Amino acid sequence: SVTHQFAMGGGNAQKSAMSRERNAKDAAGGGGGGGSKGISERGGDTASKIAAGQVEKAAREAKKAELAEKKKAADEKEAKRLLKATKESEKVLKEKETAEKLKKDMEKLKLSEGAAAGSKGAAAVAATVATAAGVALPAIEEKPTAAEAAAPVAGENSTEEKPAVEATPPAAELPAAETLEAA
């Protein structure tokens, strides 16, 4: 950036002095000089400038590729997180739907149980419904019917006769075949 002050007047000596001063500043600042030598000093070696430009461009491209790779990794991580969240929400939704269905089935069961007045099959139906839904039910206390509650238990002050012949014991209580052969 060379600044020139153009003198409107004055003699040649004044203009020459200004020109020498300007040229000295340019030479001190590495501005080169006139002629082919000055041009090469000001412009430098074109091949080396081209090579330096290519190195800078390669560095910019490498940085750009690195940033793109980081962004891609972050996007993939976010996609995995969203997929996991979606699966979890679908699972919760399915569990909620199953619970609502089970609740409706239990309400139907209670209605049918009320109509059957203590039917033993109601607990079995509830267990079947729960098993089909994949849900564990708490233990349901079965209440005996009025007729069952009034009937005496066999063996307690009952008038029932005991059988004359005892029933055959289960296979587990029978002696093993080896002991029979030894006798």
C-alpha cells in the first residue's frame, strides 16, 4: 500500500526527494524495486505459491471431512437413542393395552362370577385369562358354595361308612422290584 502525495507545485528537486523517500520505504518493507528483479521479489515463486495454496486447500478439506464424520457419528448416536426410546414407548403402550384388556376381562369375569354365585370355575377362568395375557395374578381365595359349607367333612363326626377295602397305594409307595425279587 503505497501512498503518494502529488505535489501540485514545486521544483524537480522536491519531486525527486519525495520519490527517493518513497522508494526507500518500499525497499525497506520488502516491496522490491523496479524491473524484473523487483517483480520476482514482490511476486515470489509462482510454483511455491501454488503448492502452498494446495496444501492449505487440502488442510481445509481434511478439516471439513473430519467435521462431517463427527456430525455423522453424532447423528447415528441420536438415531440409536431415538430408536431405543421408540421401542421403549411401544413396549409401555403394549403393556398398557394388555393391562386394559385384562381389566376388562376381569370385569366380565366378576359379572359372570356374580351370576354363577361362587362358581369354582371362575378362578380357573381368571387364571386362564391372566396366563393368556402373560400377567401373574395374586392368589384368589375361593369361597365354598353354601351347600359345600353345610356338608360335613369326611372323617369328622360323619355317618359315612369307611370302605372295607383300602384303595391300592400309589406306585411311589409300592416296594421296588428289586426288593420283591430278593424276598
